[in-house]
Amino acid sequence: MSKLFLTLFPFLFFACSSVPRFSSEKQIQTTERKYFDTEDLSIYENYPVLETVEGIASFYADKYHGKITYNGEVYDMNGISAAHQTYPMETIIRVTNLSNNKSVILRINDRMPYWKDRIIDLSLGTAKKLDFVEKGLTKVRIDVLKWGEGKK
């Protein structure tokens, strides 16, 4: 009986011990949020225009601030960016407000829903630079300066 007890005791003893749930050797994978390092897009100022379209622009702000854009970046409503229905991600465009001739060069980093009467959604920061925040909508010209190679 004592031999049986001595043989089974270690198994019973270690069976009740806990197993570590976390190990310092394992790396926990997290969803990485990308913040775009703002490059100087003015280098595209004299690029030849590849396509031009005109239509109505709107802007989006609070509801989406801090959320992930279509290309994986964190949306900054005060930054300079845009959402388009079809242009590839990373496409560089110049948006000109046709009511005051102010323009901004920016990068497409998000998708917008289909709106029959709108061609682009701009960040609040872009709308401020183009001076149409109070109006909410404005007629713009989009000049494509460089096609993006990102997701379509």
C-alpha cells in the first residue's frame, strides 16, 4: 500500500497544481493602428494632371474620428485626407473649391458610401483649408496627380 501511495502521490500532487496561463516568451498579437506620417505632398504640385472631375464635396468629422479608415489608418478629422468611392488608396489628388479657388493636395485613404450627388468626402481639416465648413457642401474640382497602388 505504501509503495502504491508513493507511486501515485506525485501524480496526484502535480495534477492539482496550476499551469501558467501566460508566458513571457509568447508575444501577444494586437491590431496595430497605423498613423500616417505626413509627407510633404507639395512635391506633387507640378505633376501633370492625369484625370479631372467636378462635383460636390462634403466632409465627415466627429462620428468617425479615431476610427479605422479603409486602408487601416486611424482617421484624424483635423488632418488632411479624403474618402472616395472608387479611386485606389494612396492616390494623390488636388481638390479645388470652385467658389473661392482654394486648393489642397491630399491622399485618398478611405472609402465613402455611394451618394448620387457627391464625388468626395473630405476630412474636417481639409474642409477648413478649403473654407466650406459653414456651408457643409461645395462644388470642387479633383485633379488626379498620381494614381495610388493601394486597395481598390
